Amino acid sequence: MTHRTINRTLAAVLFIAAEILYLATMAPTFSFWDCGEFIATAYTLGIPHPPGSPLFLLLGRLFTMIPLFTDIGARVNLISTLASAASVSLTYLIIVRLIMLYRKSDPAGWSMAEKVSAYGSAVIGALALAFSDSFWFNAVEAEVYAASSLFTALIVWIILRWYDEEPRPGNERWLLLVMYMIGLSIGVHLLSLLAVFPVALLYYFKKHKVTVKSFALLCLASSGLFFLIYIGIIKGLPIIFQLTSWPGFFLFLALLIYGTWYSHKHRMPLLNTLLVSLFLIIIGYTSYALIFVRAQAGPPINENNPSTPTVFFSYLNRDQYGDMPLWPRRWSPEPVHQYFYEQYSSDLDYFLTYQMQKMYFRYFGWQFIGREHDMEGAGVDWSVLWGIPFLVGLVGAVTHFRRQWKMGLVVTALFVFTGAALVIYLNQTEPQPRERDYSYVGSFFAFALWIGIGVESIWQMASDRLKGKGRNTQLILASLTVTAAFLLINGRMLQANYRVHDRSGNYVPWDWAWNMLQSCEKDAILFTNGDNDTFPLWYLQEVEGIRTDVRVVNLSLANTGWYLDQLKNSRPRGAKPVALSLSDGEIADITYVPIDSVDAVLPSFPARQQLVRDISQRGVSLPAEPQDTMTWLLKPGLTYDGQGYLRPQDIAVYEILMNNFSTRPIYFALTVDTESMIGIENYLRLDGLAYRVVPVKSADPMSFVDPVLLYRNLVGVYRYRNLNNPKVFLEETARRLCGNYTPLFVRLALELAADPAGEITIHEANGSMRTLRRGALALEVLDKSSQLLPLAQYPLNPELAGSVIALYVRLGEKQKASSYIKYLEKLRSQSSLESDPRLFYVLARAYRDFGREDEANRIIARLATELRQPGLMEKFKTMKQ
């Protein structure tokens, strides 16, 4: 077979194999973080967070109409699987082309050994990327990074095609295609723009002689090209639009078209190529018209509302995130950031230790050395992949420079500018809300090229020593080299990473959103905190049409005037607007307000009447008398230099309570921290994944539970698909959020066990009613929790495990507590009395509850000695009594 046939066949096989892998491990619905937002805005053509990714939204909208899956989220996830599979295929083609370039020979003349080594090595390099940790993570969810990686790979492959064809006639079409791809990629993510530097370097090597002067000019020219695109087009065109509106924008296009025509007529090829390139970039960039046009329509999700030239410019410029200076590295004035900054001796120490080591080199190690575990903060573990992919890639980098230093420098430019240089530009603060490894996949893609080259180079070095051994020997050596590398690199990476990237069967985000929305009564207002308790809810409301009556109020967005304006003046999907006494002008100018703690007063007579009616129907008691007027200490949400301030979000919470409480139920999501509750914690009732504001003041914050209502939600309404299925892997975010369920079951059991002999009537999921002893129901609840959320899969904190043990013992089911005793003993074996005395104290109490007095006393005696508290034993015995 010819080289073209073999090459294309292998590329197609790699695409199919990668696509099958990614489909098998793809999330069956949306995932956490930005995925729910992207799918919801793609489905409705809404406006996501800046800078918008309009091309991805258009593509997502197209895929939502393709009936390959019943779940809309899965349809959009398909984009990432296809883009990633295509990137794997292109990686193979790029490696083969790089090998051809440094071999400087026609593949048609290669021996069989040379073919096996070249094609096999390219396959190994491509699969190393396919199986790498961060690339695989991006490949199975609806995010922009898979599509961005595809654009990066496309740009590199296209510029290599140009390099191969130049100076033949028509070679410029490849350069123009590169520019168009760059323009299109802007509508997905700006990361692909960094490929400009290796493109410029390759152009330089092909067209110019390498001298100090010419290389300096290259650095200036490539930087100029980057800033021309980034400053002149991406940021410049919105400025023109802002200052002159449509007439100025069309005048600019007219001048560009005229310049293109003039340079073509007068045979000015360089100028013509430059102007056509700019024109193609702008054509690709025009996908952003979607953002401006759709904002005019006021879709339900319309972040920043960029419907005017001024706001549109601010949206594209990402003004809401503020400026990140290149220096100093420790730049943020936020108190939490200042706390972490103090852990470093200097800006240089912070840059090297945190930003480079922890936020880049650690991620790089995950891909090609091994990831310690799948939890946040995982280190690099050489025992996972044995470091073989890294060492082979290092061999590839060194030999690439030796055999063809120019191309080695091109790959290095791609590796550095999408890696270390990006770290410098981002200047990230500590801490980050999540791991950021997905941002550096372009750098990992570059290293995968070297892995392929490294395998081929290892064969070449071994082959050079066996030159006189004949072609069959060379072929056997090539086959052995490729097979060994395939097993030790690709095989091991697949084995190590498959389970942690298999999201099939993971419905946690969908069920989490369902459970939270179903916690709310009709027409409720629900305060949420961040991405993972907001975007999943948006997905269910906008895509599935579930509980559109609930107004979700994200407290982070509530710091902005545009968001509060939408809450007040819009009716998304027919939902009621949120009443606010602030005028539109006051909302637009909302800001921090200095304040000391003051008493807040909220009339609550209608809510009191409704609560009394509901409680009488359910037959449960209240912890205190319902109040006609609720009073509490209104606390500043922020203190700076000794002065307290109400943040805009605090003002929003106060305004919403004051203007809506008498007519609508109001809830706080379980994930909202108490600092965002403006001091109303004692007036909250735990209904499940949300606390409802009620006119009953509890003695302890957030301690009020209606057992009938909580049981109905936890047992009759909530969904827990595959949570107890050990074959389904849940990533850390899903596991962490699912960890909220067991405490809810235990809290319900504690409430029921407070009066074990009493009776309670509950409503079953089928509508029937059942009356039984509260103690029996408490046992049923604990058993249900153990069944749905096995202890082996969802570890508990020691105090909660101790509570379960005490409950089982008190309710006469001591044997069922055995597994929890063993769990605490396992924790003890992994800890020490010095590092975690609280764990040992909890275990001692569990032993005592279980009747193992001697073991309990021995632990307390050790604690008393270690903590130097001689009275601890007496206190322990007194507590028993």
C-alpha cells in the first residue's frame, strides 16, 4: 500500500477507536461546573458567562437537534468526544509529518522497518494524548476545551502542510486557512490563539535565513501578530463598535475590503496575504454577533445583558473578572488570598512554588508520570505510569533537536506558550475553586508529539547499532520497540486512567438539581451559592422544563446590577418576577454599604398562619411558638479595616426577604454558607437540600426539622441513581456533594429517635399514608441511608459515624452498628492520637455505647495523658451517667 493509504487508514482507525472509547466513557447527561450552563445556553441560544464562546453555542444548538440520545446534555457531550477523537487523529498525522521532515526521505522509499517504526510511533504518541488525564477529562463532557484542542491541532497540522508545499503555487491557501481557523477558534476559546507563535516560527524557518537579527525581527513580528489579533481585532473591533456603532464597523470592513482588492490588483502578494488573513480572522470572529443579537431578545439566561455596544465591549473584555497584572505575582487584595500569600517569602517564591510547581508541573506530571489519586490536590506518583511516557517524551525532545533543531524549536514554542507562558499570563491566585489542569492541554498535546518521536528515536538508536544485521532483524527490532512502547505507555495509561474517567452511569448532577428543585414549594425563591448548585438547576429548568416556577437567585451574580434587574423585571418561562423595592436606577448603581450590626424586623403574620395550617395537617410539633414578626441581628457580610459592609448580595437577600416573604416561600440551598444568610440562621427549617425561611425561632441555628416533610423528600421524592452501584465511578465533585445526603438521613433519624415510642404519619411516594412508631421509622431511615449510600463508597466524618452508632444502640439494633465501629477503627489505624485526638474520643464513646467499656477507658486514659487533662476520665464517666 502507498504511504497515503496507510497514513489515512491509520488516522481513520485512530479516530474511530478514540471515539468508541470516549462514547463508552462519556457522561450520560450534563456534568458539574460550567457544563450545565453551556448546554442550557446552547439549547436556548442564551448568553453564558463572558466571553461567551458563541461558536460552541451554535454548534451545541445544532447537536441538540440531532436525536442520537434522548438526553439533550448527552447530545452536546458528543461534540467533545468527536473533537477529541479528531485531535487524536491529527496528532498521529502531525507526528508522521515531523518524522518525515527529519528523515528527509520519501515514505514510499522507506523499508518495512522504517514504516513500522514511523507509523507505530505516531500511533503511540497519539494514544498517549488520548489516554492522558486532562485530555480524557475534557473529552467526555460538554465544555469548550475539547473543541479548543481540536483547533490547536488543526492549526499545527495545516501549517505543516503549508511548510511541505511551499514554494509551489497556491501554497498561500494553507496560510489563509490557518488564519481562518484562528478566527473561528476565538468563538470557542482564546487558548488556540497561542498557536500563533509556533506558526510564525515555522514560517520564519521556511522563508528566512536564521541570524540573530532576523530572529529578533521574528520575535517582534510574532508578538506583533499576536497583539494585532488579540488587541487589534478581539479587543479593538468592540472598541470601534462601542465608539461608532454599526457605521464605524462597516466603514472599517469597507476599508479592509478595498485594501484587499487594491493589493490584489497591483500584485502585492505579501500585503494581500496579510489583508486577506485579517479579513478571514474577522469573518471567524463574527460568530460573536450571536452574543449581541441574542442579548437583544432577552433570553432567560442573559449574563451581563450585553445588548448595548458599551456592555458588549465590557462583556468581550471580561471586565467583571478584573485585571490580572503580570507583576507582582501576589496581586489580589482579597483577605483569603492575602492569607495564602503570606505563606511565601517573596513573589518569586510564590511564582515558582505555587504557580509553576503546583499549578503546572504537577499537572504535567499527572499526564505522563502518574497521578497520585483522583482527589483535589493530588500529587505526582511515579508508581502509577512508572514515568515511562515522560522519559520517552524527554528522549523525543532531545533527539528532535539533534535531528532537526528547527522543528524541535517549533514544538518547544507550542509546548512553552501553551504551558509555562500561560501560567505567567494567568497569574492565578491561591486558592483556586478547582483544579485547572484542563487549561494546559495544548502543552500536553505538544509533549505527546515528542512521545511519538521518542519511540521512533529509540528504535533508530538501537537500529544504528545493528546496521549489519539485515532487514529482517531491523523489522523485528522495530516491531518489538513499538509493541513494548504500546504496552508500557498506552496500555498502562489506559489501565490507570480508564476507571477514573468513565462517567457512564453518573447521573449525580441531574439528580442533584432535581432534588434541590423538588425541595421547594411552588413559586419559591431559592438562593444558591456557586456553579454547582446553580448551573445544574438552570439546565433542568431551561432544557428539561422542570420546576420553572422556582426563581434561582445566585448570590455571586447578585453582586451585579444587571442580574438584580433581571430578577425584578423578567419572567423567564412564565415564572413570577422577584419583588424588589429598589428602583431600576438604584439597582444599576448598587454597591457596598457601610453598616454596623443592626436589628432587622420582618412582618410574618401570613407565613405564620400558613405554617400553623401545614403543621396541623402533618401532626408534628414546633420547637417554639410561630411569630407574627421576625427579628434578628442583621450582620455585615464583609469587614474591611474594622468597618462592616453589606455587599450587594447581602442587600439583595434583605430586599428579597422584605418584599417577598409574605407571598412566596424562600429557601437557601444547603451549600450556601452562613455568612451569606445575613444573620437569619435561627429562622431556617431543614427540608432536604434546602433550608426554608420560617417564622419560628430555633434555639440553635438551622436546627429545626419537620420530620414528615424531610422524610417525604428524602425517601419519596429524591433520586439517587447509581449512588450505591460500585461499578459506576463518581468523580470527586459528585462524591463530595453526595456526601450531603447521609447527614440528612442521620439528622432525620435523630429527630425521630428523640421520641422513639411516639407515633408519626408519613406520606408514601404512591400517595398512601402510613402510621408507625417514630423509633421504627428512625431505624428504617438509617437502613435506607446505608442502602443508598454505602459506607465503603461514602466515608463519614467520625462524629457522624458515632451518632449512627449511638442511634442504632439506643434503638435496640446494636448489631447494625458493627460496620460503623469497624469504620472508626480503620480510621484509627490510619491516624494517630497526637494528630487526631477527636477521632479517638469519638471511638471511645462508640465503644462505650456498644458496651466495650474497657476499650473505651483505655483510649480515654491515653487521651488524658497525651492531652495532659487528668480530669478527662471523670468527665467521660460523668457524661455516661
